[in-house]
Amino acid sequence: MLKQSISQKMLQKLSPQQIQLMKLLQIPSVNLDQRIKEELEINPALEEGDEDEPVDVFDLEDDKNSDEQNEKDEILDEYIMDYLEDDPATYKLNTGISSNIETEKQSPVPVERTFHEYLMSQLSMLNRNDRDYKIAVQIIGSIDDDGYLRRDPLAIIDDLLFTQNIEATRKDILHILKSIQQFDPAGVGARDLQECLIIQLKNKLNKSGTPTDQQRRLSLAHEVLANYFEEFTKKHFHKLERGLNLNEEDLKDVMEEILKLNPKPASAFNESHSQNVQYIVPDFIITNTESSLELSLNARNAPDLHISEQYKNLLQSYRETYKTNKTSRQAKEAVLFIKQKIDSAKWFIDAIRQRQDTMYRTMYAIMQYQQEYFKTGDERKLKPMILKDISDISGYDISTVSRVANSKFVQTEYGTKRLKEFFSESLQNQEGEEVSTLEVKKIISDMVTGEPKRKPLSDEKIKTTLERKGYNIARRTIAKYREQLGIPVARLRKAL
């Protein structure tokens, strides 16, 4: 049976302008310029420039009811007259920052061969029949940017059959691959790290000439990689000494020969030829002047924006037409379209301005909270800080603070830092004081840096040392912090 009932619900809905602001907050300054360019392309009423006075845009609802058409026309005409009489002009993006920012100079980009083109040039010098050449091209195309062939030969066979109509066997693939593995850089075309290092050692042995001490070391290094690779990767040096009948000094010389090899043969080529160099562009700049901190926003990617002068002229033309009572329906529709674009431009400019204001106030709260660090650069003076702390100071919601902190960087006298690095949980020391987990991580990092390499500190020893310093931390917590710092276990830090 159907029943009617009345109920109350409280819903919170975000306006399009609020959604736009939230999206802009997440964008770092390095990407903001691209976002503004996209908006300029979409909205012809929005232009870049340096103007002063703001525009007042009247909110007009579309109404298709013929009885209200006259009222609609009056509102529209009022809107146009107000717009023109105010001599509008523009919204200027005012960040309070000097606009004397040097424009980035365009450097000429040299035309250089890619890594795969380099391999193809070497292939062209080999005397191969058409079938073998096509197989070699397929293999080279399967080599990744590190220089490894990580695809299974069976997958390459399938590709050749479907794309080139060439029937090949596993033996064919491996035979041609062996030739490619002789290409420069040494180790290219290897299927795993072990094979990559062995290829490089063989290459050195072939060039070493008559038997020498170095050739002996290279031969022993080859034996380590061929027969004791697991012991080598796990740094079981005692097993290597027993298996190769070497003393510690000789094993050290052998290990040095292996460490000279390149585990990623294509890396040097890609680094020297890469054009996609990524630079960190700070969103905030903090300067320390006479013991006082000054905060500024990097406005390089936030140009001044204003409403198009051409759109103003279009409205002026409509006003002249309106005086002669020759206003057509198409003209009114055109004016409504213009108004829509002007409104959209106003919302975008307001969102950019709010973004700058929100970012500044949030970063200012962080700067005040972590004053001791920004004045001294000592990471041990970083206070425990969570999103709620900054939310309480700035007055913004936690989600807003999170959006500001995400993917943003601040430039200080002590380096450019990611904002996320300043947020950390707290723990209590033996004196009952709250300290930041960042402080503990810094101590662990310093301990590992200064540890004896022949006998690295275990997590248990780090725990004991921290307890003597007044920090009660479980061993598994130390292991977690060590992993977050990218520090391997003690066994893998061992060196001869």
C-alpha cells in the first residue's frame, strides 16, 4: 500500500564555482599556467592583460515564458547599460606580489637520436637478409628504456607472425638477440641483471689483452656472477671467500670490478639525450630577513586576467541597436551568450584569486607553526603537525588544507621542500615531551650514515641507541621508519 509522508533532510551541495576552486587548489603552480591557457581557449570572453577596474555582472536566468519576455528584455537592457556605464573592464589577478618576473627564455632544442634509433643505426651496419633484419627490428622495438629485453621470445614470435607474417622459432630469436647484445652500450638486450653484468664483463675481458692482474680480477668477477650470483646479491661475503678461495682484500678488488658495471645500460644514453627534464617550481618562497620570516607566493604561472574588450564592444552595438527598436531575437540570444561567457570568466578569475588567498593563508599558518625550523633549518626542531592543527589556525576545512599541501613545494634558504614533509605524527620521549616522528627519522638517518660499513647497525641496535637518547620506540616501528627513508636492512648495507 502506498503512503505519503513528509520528511526533512539536510543536504550539502557544492556550487560549480566551489568545485572549480577545489580543483584549482590541487594544481601546483607548475601546472597552473596550462590550466589558465585551457580556460583562455575555451572562453573567448577571458583575456590576459594588466587592467584595473572590476566588472559587475548581473545574474540573469533564462525564461522561455512569453508573458515574461518584456520583463526579461528590461532586465537584459539594464544589465547591458550598467555594464557599459561602469566602463568595465576587467578583473585583475592581484596576488600582492610584484609582477616583475622574468619570462622564461626558450632555448633551442637540439635534434638528437633516441636510444632505439641508436640501436637501429648499428643494426643497419650488419649484413643481414630481409627476414633476419625484420626479426632484429622487432627485438629492438621490444627493448625497454633501461636496455633490457623483458619480453618472452614466444611473445616476439607471435608479434612477428601477426604483424609481419614471419614464422620464427625460439632459436631464431635467441640467435639474432645474441648479435644485438654485442651492440653499444654494453649489456643492451640482456633479459635480466645477471645476464646484463656478465655481457659487460665478457666485453671487458675481450678487450683486456694479455693476462694481467685486472684480467684475473675480471675472470673472478665473471665467476662470481655466473656461479655465486645469489650470494653476491645477498652480500654473503664469507661464502664467496670460501667458494673462490680468496682473502678479504682480493674479494674487495673483485667486488670493485663488478660495481664498475652499469646495471641499466641505456640509462647513461637516456640521461644525456633526454629532453623531458623536470624541474621543481616552488609554489611558495620563504625568506629569513633579520630573524623575521617573510612569505610570498610564486605568481609566475598566474597572469593578470580580464574580460575581453571585444565583448564590451558587442554589448555597445546591441545598445545602439536597441535605441532604434531594431533588436532581433538573434541579437538577444547573442547577448545572452555573451553574458554567459562573461559570468564564466568572472567565476574563473574569482576562483584564481581565492586560490591564491587560500594558499597564502594556509602556508602562513604552516610557517608560523614551524617557525623554529624555517629560521634554523634544523629538522630536529620540526614540531609534530597534522592537518587539523593547520585547519584550526587558518580556519579552513581539513580537506582544503590537504588540497593545498598536496603536490606543493616551498623554497627556503635550506632547500626546496615538499609541504607534505612538514606533516608528521607525534610520539613521547622519556621526559613526557611530544616530539615529531621526523626528528626520529633524522636521527635514524644520521646513525646509518655514520655506521661502520663492515658491520652495519641492525634495527635492534638502532632501537637500543634511541632508548639511550630518550626515545621509546618499538623495533618494528624503527623498521617502518627505515623503509620510509629508503634504507635497506643491515645485511644489504654491508660493505667490505
